[in-house]
Amino acid sequence: MVPGAAASKRFLGLLACAVILCGGAAVVFAWTLGFSAFTSYSYALSAAGPLPRPAPDFAFVDQFGHERRLASLKGRRVLLHAFYGSCVTVCPIVIEQLHDIYGELNPEQRRGLVILSISVDSTRDTTGRLADLWREAGASDGWIMARPADGSLDTVLQKFGIWVFARADGTINHSADLFLIDPSGRIVRVLSPRADSEGTRRELEKYL
């Protein structure tokens, strides 16, 4: 093979590799929303859109068996998060932190805030079970533990940016973020639970 032909062949080979790599990078870029979401949790949150954004309304049944809507809480700030009663990992930690945070707020801050814990396990988290969990968490007047009124919140959770995946063994993987909704019904802040509840409380108090 003549030197010029060999060089040309190497160039074409390198060009083909570059095209393939660029194409693959473009797919990854698109799938990860510009490389900003490399996990299922962060992808779901990014896909829901920038803040502030309207919180999707939905119906739920609280720990007393009353059917309500998120829209009925307008006028107060709402701190919403997903959980389920059979969880033995992150959920108990988040619940304990929320209990500590709520107890450390002053009376005026507590009056203006509702904690809304939404179960992603409608089968096991009956109204009675939610009432028990509420009492275990301190039975605060401003804390609602609820289940979806229609049995599923998949679409609503997706709009919030909450990722949920039910495993065959009964465990449910889900986002643990806290969504702060302002009195007009907009999601204005997403808080990730920290190792210390004090840090989360200080961040939350900026918006109360």
C-alpha cells in the first residue's frame, strides 16, 4: 500500500471513531439532560422542570379518613415528601428529622406550615396505619400523613420530580427530597435531607 493511501485509511478510521463517540456523547447528553442527571433521582427532578413551578393538584385521604386536595392547603406553606410505613432505611430518618425540625420552629412558623407525608404504598399504608404512624411521629396538628385517594400518584409524583420504583421484595425505592410549596401553590424549593436536621431547618427557615 502506498504511504498516501495508508494515511488516508487511518484518517478515515479515526474520523469514523470520532463520529461514533460524538454520537454516543450526544445520546448521553440528551438522556442526562446535559449531563446534569446521572441518577434516576436527579433525572426525575430535572425532568420536572425549573423552579418555581406550579405544584400539581391531587386528591388524598388523610390519617383521619378525610378526602382532601392539595389545593385546599393554599394560603399556607406545605412541605411535601414521599414515604411509606414499611420502610426501614431512609423514611424513618426523614420522619425523625421532620419531627425535630417542626418542634424547633416558633409558633408562628408552625401555624404557617403543613407537613404533608404522602405514602407510595397504598396497599399496606391504610388509613389506620397512617394514623398510627402520625401518633408515633408526635401527632402534630400541622402534620398530615396521607395516601392517594385513587390508589396511585404516579403521574403526579412524576410532575413533582419524585422517582418511585417498587421492587419484587416489597421494598420501594423513591426520592427522599422535601418539596416546599408556597402559599400560592408553587414549588419554590427542593431540600435534600441532610445528616443533621439543624442544617435542613436553617435552610427551610429562609422561606418561612
